[in-house]
Amino acid sequence: MRQYLYVTTLLIASLILGFQSATQAQNAQEVFQAAGTPGNPKVQISFNRYYTPDGLEALARKITNAYPDLVKLSSIGKSYEGRELWMLSVTNYKKGVADRKPGFYVDGNIHSNEIQGAEIGIYTAWYLTEMYGENDFITELLDDRIFYIVPTINPDARHHYMKEVNSPNSPRAGLIPLDDDLDGFFDEDGFDDLDGDGSVTSMRRKSALGNYIVDPQDPRKMIAVGPDDVVTTQRYELLGGEGIDNDGDGRVNEDRKGYYDPNRDWGWNWQPDYIQRGAYKYPFSVPENRAVADFIKAHPNVAGAQSYHNSGGMILRGPGAREDVDTYNRADVRVYDAIGKKGAKLIPGYRYLVVYKDLYSVFGGELDWFYGGRGIYTFTNEIFTSFAYYKNKERNRNQRYDFDKELIFGDAFTDWKEYDHPTYGLIEIGGFKKNFGRNTPGFLLEEECHRNMAFTLYHAWHMPKLSISDVTEKSIGNGLTEITATIRNERLIPTHASQDLKYNIERPDYVTLSGANVLASMIVDNDDFGVTTEQLTKTPEKIRVENIPGVSFVKVRWIVKDKKNIKITVDSAKGGIVSR
Amino acid sequence: MIKKTSYLWIATACYMLLSIAAYAQNDYPDNSQLRQRLQKLASQSSNASLQSLAKTEGNNDIWALTLSEGNADEKPAIAVFGGVAGHHLLGIDLAVRFAEDIVANNKELLKTTTFYVFPNMSPDASAQYFSQLKYNRQANASKTDDDRDGAVNEDPFEDLNGDGVITIMRIEDATGEYISHPSDARILIKADKQKGQKGKYKVISEGIDNDGDYQWNEDGPGGINFNKNMSFKFPYFESGAGEHPISEIENRALLDFLYTKWNLYAIVSFGPQNNLSVPLKHNPAGTSKRVITSILKDDAKINQMISDQYNEATGFKGGKKNTGSGGDFFQWAYFHFGRLSLSTPGWWIPEMKIPKEDSVTVPNKDKNPEVNFLRWAEKEQLTNYFTEWTKVDHPDFPNKTVEVGGIHPYVMINPPYNLVEDISNKNNAFIYQLAAMQQNIRIVNVETKATDKLLTRITAEIYNDGLLPTHTQMGDRSRWLRKIKVAIETGNDQVILSGKKIELIDRIDGDQSMTVSWLIKGKGTVKITAGAAHTGNDEITVKLNN
């Protein structure tokens, strides 16, 4: 039916647009669906290339225009340079109140050169909308959850990375200028693309004093020579990244764009730059992060979150800092482990790790604020690993050279060429281009997007799902009735993480009875032995439940008189609203 | 006719305004009086410029006054703060009086030091002092769920005895923990079982349990404290702290301003914290971990020196140390901003001694500050500082004896207004002394020596003429204080054969120097500059030896 409608629409559109759109999508007769991928999507997107912030916005608009009942596009704020931070809010808007459903937040690209997250975000929004109504799992997800997807939370530097002079590793920072060398000037000595290949590669110079030689079997490679090596060929010295001494202070590239690290800026156990290199002025002094924090504070329904970085093939959880070890207690670690280990299975080559002990100990990271400050279970994925080159776990630096030669036919490397440098004289410039090494190569990108999305959907599936069951009424004499109900949480994630419970970050869940005069209420701790805890309140109809644990339940009881049509409503910030 | 009438009206209005302005103040300024004083200062002096950094949630201005002769941002600067705590009205007045005094009596200083004065960082809270219901409010007007139960402002104070101030309630109850103080029965203290004492009263702040949760007044109007919302040791999820550091408009606006002031080297706060009458001590355990929690060794020495100056300049005695609390401004300014951070309440109640001939008064053996306050207040013949215990009918305790009474809010940290002028003069004298110790980079002992007709060696000393170091030890670690930049400008026919064109020096201690030298080939003159905005700059032109 849907296909038929689509074809009709397409025909009408073709008549209006003079068959232009026929080049956009295939005729249904011309295609055959590959399992697990939208067979003939309304919105055509190539997931074998990357998109600038303008490109991402155009894709977001296409998806939103195609599925107005499933996606709303909004901006959560502006970047330093004034770009909008676009968010796609994806849910079935025809069912329930969108912002009261358990919410899952997704962002990418906090580090400027770590770009894949944006494509994963777009892929997720695209997949969810194209598969809604086609696939039961996706349909259920959008019926009772909402996804808040911000493909890039760092559009300025994404644009800079793609369009300006950069290496695979630059910029990591956002674009707010900083005086890195404390000489009173800002960003006055950055990289220079001397050979005009669009990337910052390396500089080398022939020198009898150098400690490198060219690999005789592969002229792209440099080999370090040791004190015992007998060198019979030309020695070279390496002169660092491509650039000149722009400010004449005798140093090259010492005050580049930035430098601050947007992922050292978050308001949980934040530390200043002298303790945590990369911190900016104060927590959330980076405007893009501030916009995210304001959104999250205004959306207490967010119960899970994912941030995409690159690279290394890691699924990371907090704590980020060794000093924060006690923040993560056993109950929460169990939830993290269940989801994280599943991720390691879904994304071959990726490892499930803990930031502070497996990576580095770091303050002020995004995932720590989400968990420590808001009680939201959050993962950071480091997208792409050299595993992908030949689908094996061998970590060998030759792999990327082989891959470049054998699978992408030398597209990733700029061969060494002579250049007359104003300070160094005759040098050679060459090396891997900026789109190689950290960015997933084109033909692998769709798989990367899909597997990471699948992990995120698994996480989102396990956000709390509440139901009311076993409602019983028992007369206890003198016109009084005891009403008991069971509130179930069918999924892994509790309505309140233990960090949340420890500090009452989020309000309790309310279980409210209407349609009777409620005299008293209690939580039933043990029904068999009649152990209960009475609620001390002037409003006993509204029971405050501190938590509804994962794959578990809470029993509540009211003592009422003058009973009419009773209705029970569960109102949980992270678990949504259900009534019976 | 109509016109004439309106002129008359305007004239009358002007006269009334003038007479208000001319009338001597007899109480602390409220927000509109503060604004008038600041605007008057800015309009009457070319050395003062006033800006509002932001409007708070309660729609009050956060004022920043810049006092300077010449280019303000190029000279070393001290920032002076009032209203760090919203119930400390004295601090507000001391800050604005300082600004008024320097413009009127010490303008010369503005040639060498810029002052940024922020008279009230807690205008939403301080306004409570002037309202119908007075209580020690420190929180701004942000709407917060103080007890994190999902309801906002559902259980405020109530003025049960109708005296316009919130004091405390004592409820006679065997389970209570409090008894009367032995030297003044009006004051309640915790019973000490070790001394054979049993509690007699429950003590709760004045009000009723509006939401029936058996907690009293736990979630009233507001808000977040300016002095609890900063990032050093931020007290997460405590009432009044905010959801994360620097969440509030005023905190953020201030920091955005301060981070543009590269010339700022010291911050003087009039607030609860006190490292002026008693200096901070270096604690090695607090500096051995990644997160530093103790003042660094060299900085502790500077603090000691400045503290001595404070006690000498003010003549104050008996000030209690207050090394700070989580999220406060004073510690932030040092630990996270790297500046010399100095704080004083500006005034405290002197310790009352019992005259030898007095055999009636019971000695205040445990130096209870409330007992001491009452004795001082009596001697100073204050009025309206204590509400005698009187019975009230309390809905939450129907069968119990409930009395409302106690020391009024504000009175223990804000002296009667007639004392403020003297207090202000003494604190101002200290700030002037601090400025006199200011670091000051100069280029001295410049020598040139010809090694050949065309070769000149220049040596010079970069000297810190002040008593303070150019950078606190903490500031030396911070990226938010610039290095001392020594640069030489050479002409077209001159070549630097040795020595750096630009040299960056981390830090020069008070009354210390560093030697720099260059070997230059060429004729004519070269220019040498040294300094940074917060250290002062110097420049000289040197004739090459030929």
C-alpha cells in the first residue's frame, strides 16, 4: 500500500517537476530490497561520503519534509560563528506526548575532525523514518520513545576541518581564538598548505644529520634508523606538519586554531586548564555545549545518550577521571556492562572500555556530565578502527599503506614532492591526506553507520518501559477499601540511575489514584508479610516512588473511601506516562 | 497655563530628587539607591565608567564600574567585589564607598592601577533586606526545587509572630536537642551529653510545614547563591548551588567579563570568607594531587605579607579565619582563575570582655558568638535586634508549647549604618596599600658594548619594581595570565646574531630581575619592550655603539 502511494506521488511529482525527480529515486519495479535496509526510500542519501554542516542541514530538511509526522527539525542554539545546531526529534508524533516519552539523545562531532558521528546521526534519523511501519521493532521504538539527534554539535570546526587547511588530526578544538603561547596574539601561527593538495601533510629534508631513511620497498614510508644501523642511503630529518613561521618568532605552527577541547568543558568535576589541559574558561563556556546542557536540563525525559567520536573502535563508558571512580556503583555498572558488551558484539573490532583506566583519566568530559550530573546512561563510541582495513585484529602500521594501495588505489596519499621553504630551504612534502586514518573510507561508511546505530537502538530499547498491572481492591470494613497496584518496568534501565537516587537529581516517580477519597497511601515493600512504608504527605493520592528498577516492579497501595471510577496514572520523568 | 503647571511639577520633582540625594543615608542602599550612587559617580567623574553586565532573573542589574585614568585595560588592575553573599549588605556599601573615595580623594592612583568595582553580585537576594519579610537570603530569583521533590517553592517561611523578620521556633519536647545557654538563657545551644545535659527544645526556623512532609521551610522562593555557584569544589545537588557550576546569569556574565581582562592581577572581595585578617596556610597534602586544594607555598607567603598589611592598615583585631566553602567566589578566583584572591567580611563583632568590677554577668566561657553579639548590642544600645520568645499557636504542634524568638537576620554581619564610614575608611586604606605593592616591570641597567665596529652587545635587566610577584605561583600555571614578553624591534639593516627576537618569561618575583642580552649587527637604534598588561609595560630605545 505504502509503495503504491509512493509511486503515485512520484508520478505526480514527476509531471510537475518534468521528470527531474526520476533521477532521485528508482521506480519500485527496478529495485529489490536488501535485508535490513530501506528498499526504496523516499529520501535518497549516499552514505559513502561526508557532508558539510550545510549538507547535513539539507539532508535533515529532506528527511523532515518527507516525514512530517515522524520528525521535527529545530535548532537548540547557535555555534560560536553563528551556525544553527540542528536537532532532529524523531518519534511517532501521532501517539502520546512527544517530550514525555522516554528520550534518547544522540550527538556527534564534538571534536572537529571526528566527523563520522554526524553521518551516523543522519543515518539513524533516515533509517528510523524509512523503516517506520515497515519493521515492527522500529515502529514500536518510535511509538513509545523519542530520539533527539544532533548530527553535529560543532558545525564551525566541522566546516573548517573539511574546507580549510588541516591534517587528519586538526582541528580538534572549536574555533574560538585562544592565545596558546601567551604572547598576546591569537591563533597567529597555524598550518599552511604549502603544496596545495588540500591537506596538511609532513615536511622532510635531506640531511646528513637526520635519523630517517626512505623505505627502499615503499617510497611513501619513512623508517627510523637507530644508532647501530648502517645507513648506506640518503638520511632525512622530519620537520613536522606542513607550515611556516607566520609570526616570525622562530617557531612553526605554535598558535593554531583554538586550542581548547570542547570535551573538557562539561559541568561534572570540571577542572581548569592547568589541571586538565584543554579546559576553556568555565563549565559550559563553549556555547555549543551550553546549548546541549540547556536542552538536556529542559528535557528530563532523556534516559539514555550516545556521543560519537573517532577513532580506535571503542565503546566507552565513564568515569572519565580516576577521581570519579566512586560515582559509578555496582548497580549502574551492571546496566552499562549489559549494553556495552552487546555493543562489542554488534560492532566487530570495537572494544567495550572504561575511559579512565583503559584510555586516559580526564576531567570535564561529556559522558561524565550526562551520567554524573544528570543520571543518564551514556556511551561514547570511537568510530573506526584499523580492524576495518582487512577485518582482522592485527595492528600493523603497514596495513594502512597496503589498504591505500590495494583497496583505494592510492587515493589517500600525496606523494613526496620537492618544495622551496622560506626557512628550511629545499624540503619535500608528502603524506596521508586528512580524510584518511581517522575517517572511515567511503565504501565502509554505511556499515559503520548501521552497526553503530544498531548499538544505539539497543540502548534506547532498554530505556524504562512502564506498565500498571494486578490492580486489586479489598474491602477492609467501615466503608474503607484498600487498592493495590503493581508498577512494572519491563526493560533494563531503571527510572533513576543510582547516581540519580544518591542525589535526588530527578524527582520521584508519581503514582496517582483518582476517583476516590484517598485517606492514606503506602509503598508495599513485602506483600506477603504485610510490610509497607506509609507516605508522609498532605496529598496521599499521589505516591512518590523513588525508583522503578530495571526488569522489576514496585507495589503501591491506597486506602480510600467514596470510591467511584478509579484511575491510576504513573508519571515518571524518564519512564513516561501510563494510565489505567 | 497647562505648560506652566507641568514646569512646576518637573521643578518640584527635581527638587525632591535632589533633596533625596543630598539627604545623608542612614541605612544600607537598596538596589535603586545603589544605581543612583553609581550613576552619579559615573556622570560626575571622567575616571569612572559604568556598565550593566546583565539583568538577573529577578531583573536586577549586575553593575561593573571601571575606574581609571587613561587606557583602563593596559594597566595592572584590581577588582573589588561587594554582595558576594546576598545578606552581607555591608559588603555592597564598602565596595561602592571605595569607588566614591578613590575618585574623590585618590585619583592619582588611577594613573597606575585600574579598578573594576562590582558592588553587588547578589542583587536579587540583597533586596530581601528591604522587603516586608526579612530573612538571611543569599539566593537569587531563579526558580529552584530546593529539596528536589518535584515541587517548586512549596514550603516557604511564615512570619508567625508578625514581627516582619524570620527568626526561629523552639518547641518544648523531651526529644529536642537544644537547651538554653548558661550565660544567656535567650540563646539556644545543643545539649552536650558528655556534660550531663539533656535536650529540652526542638529548634526549627519560623514557619509551618506547608506540604506535610515533616520538614519545615525547606523549599521557599529562590534560588541560587552567587557564592555557591562557582566551579571550585562545587557542592553538587546542595540547595542553593545550582545544577552545575556557573549556571546562573550573574556568575556567567561576570566571568565572561573577567576573562577579557588580561590586566587583572588581584581580586578583593567583601564577603564571608577571610584570608586578610588570618592568612591561608600552605598544606603540602593539598598540593600533591592532580586537583590542587591548598594554596601553593610561595602564594602562602604573599598572603602572609598582605595579611600583615591588612591588620596594620585597619587596626582590626580578632577576625575569624574563613578559608571558604564549596562553590565560593573567593577560592575560585585563586584556584581556577589564578589571581591573587583576598577576602574579608570588612567588619566583625569585637569580643566583649566583662569588666573586673562586674560580678553579675556570667562569663561567656565557650565564646558563643550569639551571646557575644547580644552583649555587644546592649553596650552599643542597638534596638530591634532580638525578638523575645513569645508563645504562638502552631498548627503543626497543636498540643505543644511553641515559642518564636531569637536574633534577627542580618544584624550579626552588618553593623549599624553609622559605623560604616569608619569601617570603610580602614578597608580603603588597605586597598591603597595593596596597590602600592603592585608588581611593575621596568627595563634597567641597560648596557651596550661594542665588540667590533658593527657589532653591539646589549644587556639589560628586566626588573620587577613592586613587592608582589608578576604572577602568583598559581597564576604562573594558568593560561589566563600572560607571560612577560620581552621583544626587540630591529630595523632593516640590523641583524640579531644572538638573543631572541621575542622572549617570554614566566614570572619575576617582587624586587627581583632577569638579565637579557642580544648581539646586534648594524647601526642606529633598536627598541626594547618588556611586560604584560597585568605587570605594567616598559620600553626603551637603545643606540647601537657606532
